[in-house]
Amino acid sequence: MSTCTRVEELEGPYGPFAIGERAIQRLWASAEVLGPMLSSQGKEIKIISPGDWNRGAGPDFLGAEILINNERLRGDIEIHLRWSDWEAHGHHQDPNFSGVILHAVLIPGVKPVTTSSGHQPETVVLLPYLPRDLEDIAEEDALLELRGRAGEVARKVLAAETHLIPGLRHRALTRFQNKTKHARHRLKELGFEQTCHELVVESLGLGGNRAPMSELAHAHSPEQMILLGIDHLYMQKCGRWKLRGLRPAGHPYRRLAQYLELNRRKPEWRNDIKKWAKGLATQSLASSRRQLIDEILSGVFPEGRADTLCINALFPLLQTAGYTVDKFWCDWPPGNRPDDIQEARQSLGLEGPTRNFEVQGILDILRRNISESPKP
């Protein structure tokens, strides 16, 4: 018999979040986890075909093809959050699972498992081999499940918060505090300019490409990036980029090119950010925003992308560096956001220009509130 899709709450750099088996199954089905990986027994695992996603009884993926130490095998794949779910779900006694050739689990700490026929499939821990940040995967999965269901998003929010505006603001500020803690560790280790460089480039990778963007920023300074050039930088991570479903504006090649152009036009933009932060208290939000987008960032990013960079990278770093910007972070336009969040906001009766704290508060509710749902 099939089991429910289990959910686990984990601690992320920005606070706790919930992730379900479905999110990992979705990643596996899209062939984003290919290997090579090492099994818990030290064998090399490569995925030739992830198999067919099974929404009914039995293993999660049927008819997969993998290489184990270059030996080609065809069979089924079972995915769990923890290795102990194998016996907890009764798979060791279920003949439907006798054809499993790989037990893939998310969280480290594994032991061998056995099928009803006495076979021990290889076990692999997926966490080190995920193509992008686990928290991004969880949030993306929650949004995908609610796509076109803005009314359900609104109901979840109302169920979580009796006093809507104060509740969303409190959630948002808690999330901002966690983001600043993350930035604080980076600032202490790397200094302001390098941390600013890395956080901005990482933020340009949101949508599935944060990991390769982060690696590029950590390996190369802005000056080195300009010398290497866009083609060389992009090809360094060839095969790592997640391109499926991306709009042209979100393509990593385009985003890298924009960042290089910013550094060509304004090599001192990171120092200018600190001067800009000092003057925030004396200007309106609208004029401060225009100065940031048009002058400091030299107009190289579309407005929504510039707002997203400010929210995810610049404001957390500036708060950590001693500038008081939490109010601006709350009231800033939220940048690129899912359409369903905007529709849910309208269903909740929130009026006027969208403020970042509203979106951040709604996202916090969704990322903590993944319900268990059975396979059809």
C-alpha cells in the first residue's frame, strides 16, 4: 500500500521550514539529481533514467535505470526523508517493493534496508547532491502545489493569523532577523565588499541557480569576473544551470551579464551602497528607491529584480553592518513574486501598493505549513 507523503521540519539559515517527500520526488522526476553520487556502502551511483513517477501504490519511481559501479541496473526507486521510513511504512514486508534497486533518502544517518525477498538495495543520501538550496526547493514546492489556488493560500494565512497585519509584519521581521544572522557570519569572515559581492550574485541565482552562482562569486572577485568574461564564467558551470521553465529574463547568462555590466559602469557601487544607507532616514522610500535603482545600480537591472536584490541581499547586509533598515525592508516593494501571492493578498483585503512584509509573512506561513497528502 502507498503511504502518505511525509513532512519534516528542518532548521534553515533563515529559520525553520517544512519539506515533504513530494518536493524531493518532484526534483527526482525532473532529472535534476543525476550524480555521480556515493552510496552509504561507498559505491558510485549514476542515474541514467529516473523512471516513471508512480502516483499509486508501490515504489515512487518505476522502471528507472542506474549505474552502480558502472553495472547497469533497471528497477524501481523509493524516496524517503529518513532511512527509517522504509520499515515504518512496511516496505520490508511488501512484495511490491521487491524490485527496488535504490533507496534514496534526504537526511544523513542511514542503515541498510531489506526487501521482502531478502535483497538489500543500495542507499544514497541525496542532501549533498541536490542541485540547489533545500530551503528554495521546499518553498518552490509549496508554491507549485498552490498554483492557481490563491483562495487556498488566503485561507491558510487567515487560519494562521487572527490579526493579519501585525501577524504578517511579525513573521516578516523574524525572517529578516534570521537573514541578518546569516549575513553576519559572512561579514565577519569576508568583510563588507566581498560579502556584498557574494550575496548579490547568489540572489541573482534565485529560481534554481543559487548554488552555481554562489560558487562563481566565492571563486572570483568582481574584477576577476570582468577579466574572465561572461562566456568563460557561464561555461565554468555548464551542466549545473537549471534552465527548464526559466523565462528569458531569468536566464543565468543574462543575469551574470547584468552583474558584469554593473561592475564595469560603477566599480565602487558597493561603497556607494553604504553612503546610500546613511541617507535613508532623511529621504522618502520612493526617492531612495529611485536613487538605488537608477544611480547606484546604474539601471542595469529591471526594477523588480533590483527590488529583489535589495530585499534578499542588500538590506540584510546593511542591517548587519550597523545601518537601521528594517522598516525600509518591511515597506519596500517586494520585487519579483509569484502571481498567486498577489492574488491571495487581494483576497485577504490588503489594499494599496504591495509591501514586502506582506509577501514575506505569507511565504513564511506557506513554508511552515505543508500538509501531508496521500498519493491518489
